[in-house]
Amino acid sequence: NAGVTQTPKFRILKIGQSMTLQCTQDMNHNYMYWYRQDPGMGLKLIYYSVGAGITDKGEVPNGYNVSRSTTEDFPLRLELAAPSQTSVYFCASNNQPQHFGDGTRLSIL
Amino acid sequence: RKEVEQDPGPFNVPEGATVAFNCTYSNSASQSFFWYRQDCRKEPKLLMSVYSSGNEDGRFTAQLNRASQYISLLIRDSKLSDSATYLCVVNLRSGSARQLTFGSGTQLTVLP
């Protein structure tokens, strides 16, 4: 019962570094999403995808990039990490309901 | 104005109490509505969908008022295990994809 798997679970980055947050789902869902959740706030949509090869911006896409080369994988790329990107990142798949991964806790120092 | 607004909370209630959460949404074209539950430092999980006629799932009752753009969640006979943050979520269909808009959440603590 893997569901949605996110790696890593925790990461500390220095300002200006880059990294990729991995997300994999084994449920053959077409829809996948990346959210960020700041402390005490709701989730904000960064990017989403309706299928392999198709991605689109959400509410807060600046500073991030995504790709969707397969149905299973939807990685999120941070090119130049900034302190404002310190957050918890959730990947989700499916539509109604959405199934979430455990999250990646990212700190930029 | 936020797209989805919730009671600020936190709510601290004794076991067995009844507690109600409210939520308003700004986009009258919103098509579907949900309550998600999020435990501390965990991922959100769907609690229940909200239907126009109102719906119940055990101790939980959800109501929707489209005219007032208002959603509610009622929890009866609160249990310690109900302690969590409850997220009001609205579905705004955009092009070919459906996007969920999340409220900031209302924190509930059920006290022994």
C-alpha cells in the first residue's frame, strides 16, 4: 500500500542551493499536485499536472519547476533556494479525494 | 478577501461536547466542497464530502448553504481522537483540471 511517496522527509538547504523533491504514486492517477503549507496556514497549490507531459501553474509557482515524464512521477525542482521557501511540501494525486504523501519538511538557511 | 475563510479557533472542548465549525467561500461558481482532517505534522486526509442536502457520517454532520456560500461541520460526542486541525476545502474547476482551495484550518483540542 505505497500510495503517494515523497522523498526526502526532511532537508536543510543553504540559500542559493538547488534540490529536487521527489513524488511517486502507484495508483495510476492522472492528476498530481504539489502544495506548500506554511505554519498555521492552509495548503497553497504550486503546480499541478493532469497527465504525463502536461503541467500547469497553481497559485504560487514562482521559484519552482516541475516535470511529468511518466504517470507515476512528479518531481518538484527548486533552482535557487530562498528563505521564503522554507515550508512543508505535500504531493498529492487523484482528484476527489486527493491522496497526499507524508510531506517534505524543507528549511532554507 | 480570502477565497476560503474559516473560524480562527482554536477550539478547546471537553470530551462528549458538541462542536461546530464554520466556513465561507467567495467564489459562487465553486462546485464541490469537502472537510479534510490534518493531524499535527501529518498530511491532510479527507474527512467527508459536503452535499447540498447535508450529509452525516456517524458523529459528523456537514451542511452546505450555496445561497450564503457557507459550509459547516458539526461533531457530536467529541472524542480525544478528534483532536486535529479541520480544513475546509472548495473545488474550483479550472480548465480541464480541478483544483482544491484550502482554508487555513481550525484547530480542535478535545480535553479529557
